[in-house]
Amino acid sequence: MLFDTHVHVNARQFMEDRDEVIQRAFDAGVTYMVVVGFDRETIPLAIDIAEQYETIYAAVGWHPVDAIDMTDADLAWIEELASHPKVVAIGEMGLDYHWDKSPKDVQKAVFRKQIQLAKKVNMPIIIHNREATEDIITILQEEDAAQVGGIMHCYNDSAAYVQTCLDMNFYISLGGPVTFKNAPLPKEVAAVVPLDRLLVETDAPFLAPHPNRGKRNEPAYVKLVAEKIAEIRDVSLEELSEKTTENAFSLFRIKP
Ligand code: NI
């Protein structure tokens, strides 16, 4: 049994065949998922899907690339949705310095507001970090995000930062890149994260694992991620699946 802790089956790439994609995941043993909403269109859809399937949950937040579009009304809306019974986390949120649609100071302000909101509603946060590690860590520390903890999503930093994240009460989630042939960093991380702080995810439709790299990703493929990590750590797929699923239940406070 596997738990895909970060999936966007609410994205337009799944408009045509969403239910089939979800069924394929269930058939592959991916029983649980958190569908992550990140803007005005994807948030309501994440909640709709979570209402439709018993073992699917939702996260609600605002993506840093679109930080410039977020209004106070959006923030209030996210706060209201946090009390929905299937919403288990706030995010994704964070900083993305790869794209320049939203200036850095706007991204930082929107990130801080969402951390403060998560502390108010006492929910874990899901962090998107692209080329912004130093600023992410500074803000998480200044805002005392350790109070709520959460997930370093699609972790793609060196193993040197793992301990800092663990100290702040965060779990490390690994996805497709751990299977990429020319990607040593996530493999190093997969080897050192304590088993009780490790999660698996797809971030579908993005970052499909080998041998599907470059194609549309889907939640069934989280098994490829788990298999690779099990191989790196020299544990059985069964043990890895069981532990990472338990970790997700604990972080999201799900009682299966
Ligand atoms: Ni995402």
C-alpha cells in the first residue's frame, strides 16, 4: 500500500481521463493521495476529488510562481477551507526563483502569510522550493514553522540540508528525480533521511520517473519512486511502502 503525498490530478492535464488515472493508481496499490490545490481553479477541484474518493485528501495553498495574483480574499478563502474535513495541509507554498512572474519580495510576503495562516489553523505546510533554499530556511526559521512542521516537497537539495529540515519538524518527500540516471543528489538524500521522516510522491503530471521520464506523470508511478528508494536503502519495497504510508498518516493526522 502506497501513499502519493503530492499529486495534481486536479490539473488540466487530467481533464479528460481523471477517474481512469485514479483507478489505475488504486489498482497499482496507491491507495492514498493528497491532491494539492495551488490557485483559484485547482483548489476547488482538489476538494471535489477528495469528497468523491474516501482515501483521497486535499491540500490548499497558493503557488509562489503566482504569488502576485493572491489577494486577501484568497487568503481568507484558504483559511475557511482549512476546516473542511478532507483538507489535511496548507500548501503548496514557498519560493520559486526559476520563474520571474512574481517578484521575490511578493513571493516572500505571500509565503509568510501562508505560514502564519497554517499556524493559526494548526496544520502542516507543504513547501515548494526552486533555487531558493537559503531564503526558504530563513523564512521557516523566522516564522517558527517548526510549530506546525510539514513536508519539503520534491526535495532536490544536497543531503547537507536534510538535518536542518528535520530539526524544523519537516518530512522529506522524494519523487521522480530519485530515479533519474544523471541525478546523484536525490539518491544521496534517499540514503540518509531517517525512515520515519521519509515520504514518497509523484507531483504528477510533472517529473515522471524513469522509464517514463518526459511523459505525463500519474500517481500509479509512485511505485517506481518507492522501488528505487527501497533499492538504494537495501530494504524491501513492502517495508518502505509501509513506513512511508504510516509517516503520511501521522503527518496528515489521518486515521485509516
Ligand atoms: Ni506540486
